[in-house]
Amino acid sequence: MFTTIITGKESQSSDALQAFIESSDSDVAQLILNYDAMVKKHKEVLLQQYEKHRDRDSVSCPKLNISSRTLLLVDGLSDFQQKEHDLMQVGVTRGGRRNHLRQLGLAKLFEPLTRVSLPPRVTLTIGVAGIGKTTWVRHFIRQWCQGTICPDIHFVLPLTLCELNSLEKVSAERLLKMTFPHLQVPSLVLSNACRTLLILDGLDEFRSTLNFSDAAPCNDPKKEVSIDDLVTNVIRGNLLPDVAVWVTSRPGVASLIPGGLVDRVTEIPGFSPEDIQIFLNHHFSEKDFASRIWAHLESQKILMVMCYIPCICWMLAETLLYIMQSGRQESLPKTCTELYAHYCSMKAEVGEPRGREPVKSEQVHATNRKLLGNLGRLAFYSLLKHKYTFSEQDLRAYGIDILLTQSSLGAGVLIRRESNIHTTYRFTHLTLQEFLAATFYHVSSKRAIFDLFSESTMSWPKIGFQNHFRSAFQHSQQAEDGHLDLFVRFLTGLLCPTTIKPLAGLLALGKDDGSQKDWAAGFLQGLLSSVGSVVSLRAVNLAYCLQELQHTELLRSVEEDLRQGSLAGKLTRPHCVVLGYLLHASPECSEQTNLTGCLNYSTVKSLLPQLLYCTHLRSNNSIGSKGAKFLAEALKMNQALISINFQNNSIAEEGAQAIAEVLQCNRKLVSLNMRKNTVGVGGAKKFAEALKTNRTLTKLILCSNQLGDKGTVALAEALTFNHTLLSLQLQSNSISNKGMTALTKALRLNRGLVSLNLRENSIGVEGAKNMAQALQENNTLQNLDLTANLLHDDGVQAIAGAIKFNQGLTSLHLQWNFIKSTATKALAQALLSNTTIQLLDLQENTIGNEGVTYLAEALKVNMSLRTLCVFYAICFSLQGVSAGTSGAVAMAEALTSNQTLQTLE
């Protein structure tokens, strides 16, 4: 590139410059001369290295290919992401996308977000295990090598952190030579002479602990330091400050990096339900397998949640297909334990020759049995150490024959990764490691005499399966990060005889009369009764264990009560835990959670961590201001709840102010019902303050809350700033002309509100005239309810004059407003030119025989409503208006020509 520019010039100065460069022996001069060759060679090496992964990485379906997908640009890591198990995180989001600032394609990942900003130095991409972090990295490298993205990046240096585990001390330059021996001058590639991107893929697989507070500073790329200090200094910017860094990691480990060091955080979204269907239809369309697999997933929501992770979706679909092709439709797995039991059984059988001799068959079973046992031991003790990648030395230490890792079973559960530095292994997915760990513990606990959680024999004696089972749950409940949650789920599931049946030839199971399953069910229910005052995710995991055990009587009972709204008086401690489980596992329960009559302050405090995982919460209780304040604190971190109905909860002004403060930071809530809570003026002012900055809330109900004119004026001012609120309900709030005047001034500026409910207030003629003026300027408002006010004829006449020209209003409620024939005539005249009104409600007025006649005449002409009737029903209500006989006759005549009116009451 540089030489092309130089030789392209014909002037003597360019010739002199080229001659100088060619005669110089400086490194920069050599880079200029050799740049094109270096880059070409580097891209060839990378492309050759990463092309072999294309088949594994490619989904082949265009709609799911990474080229057509985007990353989510996020503010950072949530508290939940930092502390909880991957599967818990996926269960909460259910394939939905958490709040994000914008979406970014790979081509834009390292570019400035605005014209005045700088490119990020450190970019962090997070995602749960199996979501596709490495797949995204490989795809980026292939695209860059082919010149389709990021052409301004001169060198991309990809490192997988698991391969660095074998190193103790190394310098940055020596590491580069070891990994990319074809780069002859690594110092130049790492300097500011080039724009270089260093990729650190898989921070969660790095065994060294990153200590950003105590790491020894190093800024010399030639100096050898410990591998953890090297990585820490690179991320901190002490080392290689001119090199851009892209780190990928699971969320929990990513939280170890101080937020101030990261310039950009992106998240990889999982499959949505629609993506899963696309995936199945593309890969399993033969013989209607896709629809059968999808039907099974819909009936087993636990399995559906797992499919939001692409890697598990592959494994699950492959397993279900194998079972269906074997003609065993009735044995399709219903739990996670059953799924992995079938998966391991499938991998042990696939590729084995049919019609084997009995001796050979027994030899194969014995080999697989030994391999699975050793893999289980490796999986268990590595899980305790948070270790997820292994060297060949690790495998040999656990008695695993390296050759057997290439067998059908070995290759099905282990993935081998080779590099210039090191060869590593890992399980196909983290959940498979947890399952195999559980199989080891299940088999070993029946004969072990020492605590299995201590790998050495130096521990207190522990004899009998039940003691070991208790020990496993004790360790699980004490693990704050939940990394043993799935392990104990699998351990419990293995006690179900039907679940473990596929593993009969692979594990030394012995006889089981079902007594251990019954004992475990009683043990788990005892734990449910003894959980603490707050239902934590560790407690919820106990209900997951009951589901894996297929002991679901309590789960079904609580689910039925929740669906029927009959939980009142039944929320014991076990019921609270099961309710928390249902909010995770049942989309139907979490989407419409009706806890009316169930909650008080103590139950809110107990259930709160789990209530935040439902999406629509209805709580018509008496939680009071104390309960509201407690709930408000948690809502500041909520990522799931989008609709709350707090109607009639005695929240009062203090509690309302706390909830209003939530709206200033919560970016998920879209609907809030605060009807009948004595919010008062102070609460209204707090809500108004929040609305000035909140851009997600679309519906706010503040009916019957004693807001008065002062509270209404404050809300009106907020509407001049907020254009995202769509519906505001202020029924029964003692609003007079003063409050109405403030609202109408706001409506002249507001272009977001589409529905305004002002029923049962004290708005008079002056307020109606101000509304009329606003309607002449505002064409956004669609639904206006002025029922039961004091508009009289003069006020309604003013409004009628406005709707002659207004092209936005579709629904107008004017019941109980002392309207007579004079105002009705004005409305009828307005209908002659108005083409948008779809509902006009004049119930309980005295428009008389004359007024009905005016309206009838208007309907003969107003045939423009015919088009609108395609989408909307026309409701024209005249109930109780004292219409006489001639009015009725006039209306009947009008209906013979009007073809748009559908309802006449």
C-alpha cells in the first residue's frame, strides 16, 4: 500500500523519498517496504487457521448467520449478570433482549459512535456459555482477512486465553513471536506505526486471577512478566497502549475488569423463539421433524429456555431427532437430566457397528463406562475449582486415554482446540460438564466413605448416599454465584428411574426401587420450609430440583392457584419459593402475575427478588408506603418487569414519591397503574419530575389520587418535555379550570399523548374553551374523555368548533355534561366536515328531540366515515337523552342512507 503510493508519484521528491526509504535500515522503513507482504502473509495464515472452523461456526441459514445479526450496545453488566448462573440469566430473559442503547454490527464494533468521539481502545463483549462468543470472533477474523470489514485495521492478533494457561512468564513480544512466527518485526506491529487489534477471547477460561489493584505495572513489551500481570497491564493500558483490545467473556468473570477501563460493552443476544423455529425449519425439515421438535419444546418450557443458547439448541435438536428416528417418540425427554442422559447415550451409540458380537459389544460398553466415569470425575472436581479448559496432562491425571477422546463418545462430549502454543480440551458445553459431574457424584456417593467435595481422602468420614446428597445441597446453597445450581438439579434428576434408563449401559447404577426418589422429594420439601425470610435464587433452585425429580404436585397446585387468582391466604414459605420458580419457568405465569389479596409488607419483602422477573404484575393489596418504598429500591435494577398494577394499595404520598423516583433510572417499565393510592400533590410533582427524563413509560394511571390543580399543573409541565407517554388517566382528581388550562397549554406543544382521561372532575366552560383551542393545534390526541364534568352548552360548542378542523381525535366522551340541543346542533355541524371521529358518546344528557334530529341530518351527509369503518367500529350512543318520536323517525331515515354506523344505543 505504502510503496504503491510512493511509486505512483512521478516527481523528483517522491523518487528521492523512495530512494531514502530503500537505503535506510530503520524498522519503520522496513515496515513501509514490507508492509504489503507482511499483511498478505498474515491474512493467509489466519484464514487458513480459521477456515477449518467454518463448518462448525456456520448456521448456514441466512437469517441466523452472524452477518445478518447484531450485537447489543449496553451500559454495562447488571448485578444479576455478575452473580448468577448462565442458565438462570437466560431463563429470566427468555430469549428477549435486555435494555440496550443501540445495535451494532461487527463492521461498526470498533468505530466511533459519533463524529466527535474516538474509537474504543478496550471493547468488551459478553455472553453466556454457548451463546457464540468465539464464533463471532472467528467470523470477524475471516471477514477481516477477506477485506470485507474494518479495512483501516492493519493487523488483527487473535489469542484464546485458555491457550495462555500453559505459560508462566512471558513478554508481549515473545508471546507474539510464539503465536504468530510469520510476523518478523513484532515490535512494529505493536507500535503506533500500525493500527493493531488484539483479541483476548474467553476471559472466563483464563485460570489466573486478574488482580487490577495489585498487579505489578509494566510498560516494556520486551520485559517478561507473569502471564496474569501481562494480561492485566494490556487491558489497563500500561502495556501496548496504542493497540486496541477486544475481550470476550462470560458476564461473571467480565465483572473483574474495572468499568473505567472498558470503553465499550456489547452483549451477544441468544436465540429468540422465532430464531429457534427458523433454525429447526432449516436444519430438520425432513419428514416434518422440525414441527415435531418445536411442538415438544412448546410443551416443555424448561427445554425451550435452554434452546435460547445456540449451542444447546444444536445439542437438543440433534438428540430429539435421534430419538424420533429410532421410533421412540414416547421417550422424548421432559427434563434437562433426561435430555443429557439421552445425549450421552446417543454419542456412545453413534458410529458403533451394528450386529456386533456380544464380547465386542461388552468391550465397547466397558470402555465407554470407564471413559464416562473418568470424564465425570474430571468434570466434578474441575467444576468445584471453576475450571473449564483442560490440557492433555489434566486428562491423563484423571485416567483419560487421549486416544479415546476421538471416539464417538469422547468426541461428542469433549472439544479439542489446537494452537501454536498449546492444545486444550473443554466440554461441548458447560451444562454437559455439570451433568457429567452429577453422574460421577451419583455413582460415587453410593460407595464413598469420605466427603467427595474433598478430592484428597483427608476428610471426615461420610457414609451413605443420603449423607452425600445432603452435603451436595449444603455446598450448593452456600455458593453465592450459583455455580452448583445446575449440578444439584442433575443430581436430583438422576434419582428418577425413567430418567437414568438411557445410561444403563454407561454407568454402574445398581438396583433402585424408587425409595431414594421418595426420600429426596421429602428432603427437598423440608428445605423449602426452612428457607430464609427472603426467597433467593438458591431457594428457587430447590423447586427446579423438584421439577427434575418429576415430583410436581406442589408446583402444579401453586401454578393452578396463580392462574385462577386464588392464592390469597396460601402463601406459605414453600408456596413463595414455588411462586418464584414459576415466575422463572412459566412464561404464562410471569407474563400475567395476579397477586391480588396475597401481598403485604412481609410477603413483598420475601418475594421481591423473584417478583422482578415477571413482566406484568398485578397487586391489589395493602402493601402500604413501607412496602412501596422497599419495592421501589428493587425496581431500580429491574430488567424484566414492564407493567405494574398497584391499584388500591394504600401507598400514600411517601410511597408514591419512592416509586416516582424509580422512573428516573428504570428503562424497562412501560405501564404503571397507581389508581386509588392517595398519591397527593407531592406524589404528582415527583411523577412529573420523573416524566421529564423518562423515555420508556407509555401509560400512567393516576385516577382517584387527590392530585388537585397543583398536581395537575406539575404533570402538564412535564408533558411539554415528555413526548413518549401515550396515555395519561387523571379521573376523579378534583381538577378545575386552572388544571385544565395548564393541560391544554401542554397539549399545544406535546406530540406524543394519544389518550387523556379527565372523567369526573370539575372542569367548566373555561376549561372546555381552552381544550378547544388546543385541539385546533394538536392532531396527535386520539381519545379524549370529559365525562361527568361541567362543560354545558357553551363549553361543548367550543369543542365542536375545534373538531371541524381537528384531524386526530377518534373518540370523544361527553356523557353527563348538561348538554342540550344547542350544543348538539354544533356537534352535528362539526360532523359534516370531520372525517376522523369514530366514537361520540352523549349518554345522560338532555339533547331532546331537536338534538337527535340535528344528529340524524348530519349522518345523512357524513359518508366519509365509511372508509374509517374498515378498521374501526362506529359507536354512536344516545341512551337516556330524552329523544321524542320525530327524532326517532329522523334517525331511522338517516340510517337508511348511512352505511357506516354500526351501533346505536
